[in-house]
Amino acid sequence: MATAAVLGGPAAHWVESFQKAREEGSGSGTWRGRWRRRSVISFGSKNRTIGVAAKNQQITHANNTVSNFKRFHGRAFNDPFIQKEKENLSYDLVPLKNGGVGIKVMYMGEEHLFSVEQITAMLLTKLKETAENSLKKPVTDCVISVLGTAFDPFLGGKNFDEKLVEYFCAEFKTKYKLDAKSKIRALLRLYQECEKLKKLMSSNSTDLPLNIECFMNDKDVSGKMNRSQFEELCAELLQKIEVPLYSLMEQTHLKVEDVSAVEIVGGATRIPAVKERIAKFFGKDISTTLNADEAVARGCALQCAILSPAFKVREFSVTDAVPFPISLVWNHDSEDTEGVHEVFSRNHAAPFSKVLTFLRRGPFELEAFYSDPQGVPYPEAKIGRFVVQNVSAQKDGEKSRVKVKVRVNTHGIFTISTASMVEKVPTEENEMSSEADMECLNQRAPENTDADKNVQQDNSEAGTQPQVQTDAQQTSQSPPSPELTSEENKIPDADKANEKKVDQPPEAKKPKIKVVNVELPIEANLVWQLGKDLLNMYIETEGKMIMQDKLEKERNDAKNAVEEYVYEFRDKLCGPYEKFICEQEHQNFLRLLTETEDWLYEEGEDQAKQAYVDKLEELMKIGTPVKVRFQEAEERPKMFEELGQRLQHYAKIAADFRNKDEKYNHIDESEMKKVEKSVNEVMEWMNNVMNAQAKKSLDQDPVVRAQEIKIKIKELNNTCEPVVTQPKPKIESPKLERTPNGPNIDKKEEDLEDKNNFGAEPPHQNGECYPNEKNSVNMDLD
């Protein structure tokens, strides 16, 4: 699996948005990135600018630059939080048809309305593109860090910035009679300066200045603050730090004494007062060994490596948890009362599945919601409605047993994955084989096993994660439901038959029953889920915008190419290119460059791509010959020098051959004449073109180019090199004769040895016998 890592927000809605964005592309690769509240998208008349470049336009194009939109996910427009936040935004928020939050901007000269999901998809598309350009391979999946366990979504660096902004807004109103909130650009500049001041106060306790030039109405403003004042100003926020810490200890069932070390990450943890509060709570020094800004993203990158087959990492497991308890509510069959059951408690392991059994005669509806609405950081506690369809009573009129599988998947999203109805089908005795009996027995056996152990394994999604099969026992939230049965206490018919006494008279044989599980369709209606048609429209719109961005980029690249050419040539015409153009052409070309520059910033400011291409070609008709002359003047002497060296080399070899040098006496005379002829011809050509070139001025086109000289060098080498590098023929050495039991020696040497060794005792050799020898050696062979 190819994955990419992104730092995300604290809700399952985030995951859904990322999954939607994934549908726009596919491929493989691995990437680690970071989602930050400073992620900015700026809309222009021709295209979109996303990321750092867009942040630079946050003030100049404030009304069309979108930022700080992460917290709008999963909220209705009439949410009090949205109404409060919209007062401090530079762009307009408007309600959508479904009651969600819409963002209104001017794009391509027209007013457009985008949902928060669309804005998020735009950013993700850019992040995906950035990752792919860096990795040089496609990216298809991502890992998102979603805050859980215990956190406060309204306690972060931005909240500390807001305290400073409020303070200086009040001070400037009193001191300079300026209302910063009346002009969004001034307010955005104040936000930027307050963020810088906050960071400086983390490392300095003295008074620090805040200065902004031309803040409003051409007035400069200034102020100052120190760390003590800042901590006093943020006392309310600092008091909130301990709340999630207490919640954390309560949920993990730990005491402060059980914690051996504390590591803090995140930009706001650099504030000294924040560090002090955390250290005081745990009663020990806190550790800051990790990069506060990148620690979470690095964890996501590690998870990417675990999921990707392209990486091998040390084995360890990460168990996610359900941050908020989830319950189901349903109506009883033919009754007005409701049944409620908490299927996943707080911090329940995920991914996880449970099986609930209902007794029904017809289709029924289940509604999922968060059990503790006060603990959810969003006002909407409902998750969605699920309708189990095609349910019918048994043929004998009894209620059917419907098994519903509820699941929290690896992304933390709750859903009802499957539903099946247990149907009893009577079978004739003569049609039942031993295999059918075994099948019926096998169908009952898992139910008995599950009832005893209450545990089943689901390998389809969760790998080796344990998943509990429950009978949906009623909790104190609702009266016992006769229609939600307990498989645990239900005794199968086969077991009841075994309880009969042996001495009872035999009864008539009953028709055998075959149990069949029938899969049932489920209609899901999730809160804030995008409909299929709407999602397809969003994807189509994003595709068109991507294409428009590409066309605009090509247009801007063509425009920038003209601008770069003007600046580059104008500088070089007064420098290295000056000698390579005549005076008249020099003046005309400078005038054309100036006219082109003026055209770029006037009527050529917003032209089609082809207009810039044509303008560049017009300039290159004059500029390219000048550039070529300069380059030829640089390269031509080097090529002539190399050619001259090769000619001298081959001429010397030819002279040595004529002087009967032993190194070349093996070369045929006719071959060497080819070398001499080639050397003379090339030397004559070089002298002629050098003399002709010497008569030309630098502002004239060259007689010969460096490439032509390079070709001549290659031709010369191809002709001469095979001849002068011929190897000498090998001289055959005298033949050697091999002796029966010795090395090869020359025959003359053998005769000489025979004479010298005449009358001497022959040598003894191991393993040989000499029958004529009196003192023969007896050898025992094992």
C-alpha cells in the first residue's frame, strides 16, 4: 500500500473528507506531510494559488484568500461557533442548501460557492502533487493523525494569538483612534505581528516591541509587551490546560505516580507557562527531545512505512481507540417504545466489529449517535440512520432472526457493514444426505462456540484484531427488549433433544430443517455525508479547476520566459555579447527589448499564451545569432587546438614509420599512406578555414562552427586510429615435448640431461615399481 502522512483534525469527518479526495487519483508512493492551520488557498481571476505562495497573498487578496477552515468541518452554518468565527474572517461564509458551511469567493471573474469539503480537497490535491514531484512517483494513500483520548479543540496557539490581537486592538483604538477590526487587511497584519511577538516572548522575558508601518490611514502604530503581561493576559487559557490532563488520567486509569516520563509536542508547548503547568501537574520535569512541529507528522510517516510494502520496519503494533462512545437506538416491532444499546464504549479498541441479533417480521431502522453529546466537540451527536431492508417473517409466522454487524473500521468511521436473515427451510428426508446433516451441524457449531467464548475473529478488515459477537444485552438506558435476543442463553434444538431421557418412547420423526443465511441490503444515510451525485459534481469541478490551473501556469511560464529573455539579453549586450553585434543592430535590438518590456507591463499584462510565444520568437530571431557567435568564439579555438594535436600525433607516427621505427615496422606501407593522406587533407582544410575565419569580424557569422571541427576530428580518428594501433604479430616459440612423469622441456635440454646423468641411479618416485631394480621398495597400501 502506498501511503502519505498528513497531520489532521479531531473528528471522523476529517477522514471522510480525505477519503473523498483520494478518489481523484491513484498510484503508489510514500510521503510525509503536515496539515497546518496556516494552509491557505487564494483564488484569482485566472487560477488558484495554494500553500506558501497563497499565504503571501493573504493580505493583498484578503477577500479571496481562504484559511483557518479546518474547524468548519462537520458543522452547520447556524452553529454558534461558525457565527462567532465568521466575524474574524477575511472571506465570506454563507449557508449551503443542506445547511452546511459554504465559502464565497471570486474565481475566474465570477462568484463561486465552495463547500468546506471542496476547499479541503483542493489543499489535498496540492499536497499530493507536491509529494509526487518530490518522490518522482505517484501517491495514492495517506495517514492522518486525529486527536483523541483527551483534548480541547479550542486550546491552541491560535487562541493565544487572539488574546494578543484583542489587547492591541483595544490599545490602538485608545492610543491612535484606529479600529483595526474595521479593515480586514489591517487585522490580518496584526495577527501576523502578534504571532511573531508570541514566539519572541517564549525566549525573552524583557519588554518586546510591536511595530507596524502604515497600519491604517497611513499611520504607523507601535506597542510593547513582556512575558509576565502575556501570561496574565492568557490566564484563562492557561487554566484550561489541566482539564484535558485530568481527563487523560481518568480515561487511562493511571495515577500521576504511574507516569515515568512526559514528552510534549506542538508549537504552543514552547510557551514557558504551558510547560510549567504541565510539569506541575505531573510533578516532574518534562522532556522536549522531539521536534515539536514535526513529531506527529513523523509518527504518521512511521505508520506509512508500516502500511507500505516498500519499507521494512521493526515490528510493533499501534492500537487505535474510539474517542467517543457510540450507541444504537431502534423501535420495537409493533411497539412505540425504543431500544438503546451502547455498542462501543469510550476508548474501545479499533478497528472492531460486533454482531447484534434482532427478531423482526419486516424491515427496520437503526440510528447511530454519540452516547455523550457533551463530550463531543461538535454540536451534532447523530452519526446516521441505517435501514435493514427485505426482512420478512418465517413461513410459520414467527419472527426472523436478523444478524447485524456493526463496525468501527481502521479509519475510525462507524458503519453497519452487513446484515443477514436466518431462514429455516424444511427439507425432505430422502433429499437430505449426510453432507446436509453435517452442514446443518456446522452452522450451529459456530453459534455455540460464539455463545461460550463470546469472541470471533474477522480477518476481512481488521487482520488479527479481536472482534466481539454480542447479543446486544439491554443496558440501563432502556427496558429489556424481547426482540433483541440473547444467543448466549439460547439452547439449540439439538441440545434440547439430547436432554430427553433414554427410557422415553420414540417419537415420530420430524422433518429436518436446513438453516440458510440470506444477505440483506442496507440503506445508509450518514449525517453530513456527500451524496454520490454531489460528490461526482465536486470531482468534476475540481478536475476543471486543475486543468485551468495548468493552462494558467503554462501562460505565466510563457510570459516569464519573455521577461527573463529581455533582462538577460539587455545585460549581456552591454557585456560579453557587445563585440558580437554591429553597432546599428545593437541599438535596434536594445530599443526592441525596451519596447517589449513596456508591452509586458501594459497591454501585454494579460495576454494569451501564444502572444508571449510569438513575442519571444521575435526577440530570438535577433538574439540567437548573437548568442551563437559568442558561443562559437568560446568553443572554436578549443576545437582547433584539439584538432591540431591529433594532426601532430598522426604526422609524427607517419614520420617514425618512414624512419623505420621498430614500433611501426609491422604496418603495411599502403595503410600508412592512407594516414598520411588523411592528415594532409585535414591539415589543408584547417589552414583554409582558419585563414578565412581570421578575415571575419566577431559580429559576423563564423565560417566554420565548433560542431564541424568536432566532426573532422572524429573522421580523422576513424581513419588513422585503426592503422596506427595495429598490434604486432606474435612470434611462435619452439614446441615443447611432454615427458611421461614430468613437466614439458625442450628436447635439446633433455639430451643434455641424459649425458650429464649417465650412470647415475634413477630417481625413485612414489607409487612406481622398478622390476629390474634389486633393492626394490615394498609398499603396503591400506
